[in-house]
Amino acid sequence: MGMAETLRKLVGGELARRSEPWVRKFQDPATGAPYDDVVAALAQVGVGLERASAGNPLSDEAFREQLGAWLVDTVIVNPQLPKNAYRPQLQTGVRMQFETRAEPAPSARALDTLAELALGAYEETHPRAARIVGPAQVVDAYLDGADAVARLAVAPAAVTAARAAAALPRGARRRRPSARRGASGKAAKRAKPTRPKSRASAARGRTKHRATPRGTGRQGAAAVRRRTAKKSAARKSARKHVRAPGASGVRRRTAAGAKARRKKK
């Protein structure tokens, strides 16, 4: 339970316990319980009064009980006191404050409760009374309490998240959703296996590209012809200078045989 809700219950319980005749205007005649809008307005003013106090006194249970009793004591004004003559003026001033500020006004009963708070704070010596003694001051406290109640309602969730983050060991990372999951949280579909290539296409992929000749056109053809002619001429000259194996020996034997035949004759 939040601090604002606790203060609201304390104010409601204090109003229900009061037995003064003039407190009945804040209670439901059928049930005797205090009106919800009256209790909410009083608790909101109390939160607005203590929102800027040092040390966050609203977190103290005893302080909340004392604040709830003071709010009820202030709003219950004895009709025999002379300051009751200012009630119509204060009621009109509170309504004008909401119209001037262009703020949404609460119920008519809540507006009268704010005027009763300003009336009860008149001529009081408590430090809180000086902060709600007029229509502008009491409306300021009421609007400040609305902001503080909204902040207190969010604060427990923020504190819980901070404690959970602090409880993680140093160097540990929070578990993130898998990368295979999309924005909707569903697992992404796996890609279908590709069809294997045929042998012919694989062979074509492995074939090396032949280098193209340096020249193209007429110049390239002429260069090729010159290189071919040089190679063929070199091969022919090599064949001319190479002797056949054993040719000279054959000639010497043939000449010796002819000479021997001439001697016999």
C-alpha cells in the first residue's frame, strides 16, 4: 500500500470516529461513513503540504497519523466561531481558482471541503495553517498533492526495478531475447537448404579462364605471325647444323673397300 493510500485511510478513519454534530456534513447519512471525495481531497492536500519537506516525513507511520488527525481537526470548524462569516467568500474563491488556472475542478463537495480547510486554518498558529489559509494557497496544495500522488504511485515500481538491477552480480548481463526471435517473440523460420549443383555446372565453375593475347586486331595477328616465323626458322637452322650419327664412319669404310679392290686388280 502506498503512502498516499495509507494517509487516505487514516483520514477516513479519523472522520468516522468523530462525534461532533457539525462533522455530519462530511458523512453519508445512510451509512455514517465519510464521503470518498472528502477523504480524497483532505489526503491530497496533506500530501501536497509535505511533498517538499526534507527527509520524506510521509514515510513515517507516526507522522502520517499525526498529519491525518491535524487535517480532520482543521476541516471541522465550530459553527459558533466568528470566522464562519468568511465561508461564502472562501467557497467562491476556491471555485474561481480552478477556473482561472483552467484546471479540472473536483466535485462540489470536494470544493467545499477545500474551502472549509482554508476557513479552519484562519487564525491558527500551526506552521501548516499558514500554507492553506487562503483559496490560492489551499488550491496550490491540492494540485501539488495530485502530482505527488502520481509520483508516489510510480515510485515503488521504480525502486523494485533498481533493487533487481543492483542484485545482479558484477559483470553479469541480463538475459536478452534470442537473436533468432523476431519482434513478435516467435522463432524465426530456418532457411531451406539450397539445391546441389550439377556436375556440369560445378565443372564450369572450376574451369580457369585463359589469358587473352596482348594485341587485338591487325597488330595482334602480325605479332603472332612474326613469332611463328622466328620459331620455324630457328628449328630449320638447328636441323642443318646437326650431323647424322655415324655418317663419316660409313664414308671412310666405303673408301677403304674401293681402294683394296683396285689393288687386287
